[in-house]
Amino acid sequence: MYEKPLPIIDPDSAPYWSATQQHKLVIPRCLDCGKHHFYPRALCPHCHSDKLEWTEISGRGTVYSYIVANRPAGPAFKADIPYVVAVIDLAEGPRMMSNIVIDDPSKVKIGDAVQVCFEDVTPEITLPKFKLV
Ligand SMILES: [Zn+2]
């Protein structure tokens, strides 16, 4: 049984979680200015348009920042330490917080190229994570 906290799917985030289940990463893109954003919002943060669409992205990015957690965020994370929590600069522009899946966290460096990977944690939830490339 999966014991870590799970995201709560609501109407605004449902397309995102539906895509991750299919091992695709989608984020909103503005039909007026063409820019992507993340997290999802009702209005484009670049031009305030409400003409947004979910768009599949490359899943490529670089490490903007990260920490190596040597103490678990809670009992459910104890078996994972040490683990990497990172902010990824997506190739499409926005930043996304996630984990970097790696055996040796000391190998992660700022600026490293990463690619999304997917962890099916429950029948409803698949989490996007990243690996070094
Ligand atoms: Zn826009």
C-alpha cells in the first residue's frame, strides 16, 4: 500500500493527472501569447488571457535547484532517504518541483540535463519525476 500523501485531483488539475497516467506530461499553454505556464491557473500569468489549452511537453529540462533530503519529510518517506527534491527548469520555460530518481544523490548538480519519468503509485495517481540524462 502506498502510504505517502497523494495529490487531490480537482477539475482544474484532472487533465494533468489523466495525462500522467498515460505517461505524458502536459502543462497549460496560452493560445494568445503562446507561452507555457505551470502550475495551472485560470488566467495566463504572462498576458492574462483565459484562452488556455493543455499541451504535451517534451519532459526535458535542467536542474535549477535541489536539495538532498537526509531526514525524511515524514515516516512514509523514511525508506527513501537520501532522496533528491529538485526544481526543474522545463525546456518550455516554466519551473516544476519534483524528485530526481537517482541511486547516488551526490551526482546531481545544478544545470544537469534531466528527462521526465513516471512512477505509477496508485491506480489513479502517476507521479512525474526526473532522471539525469
Ligand atoms: Zn498569454
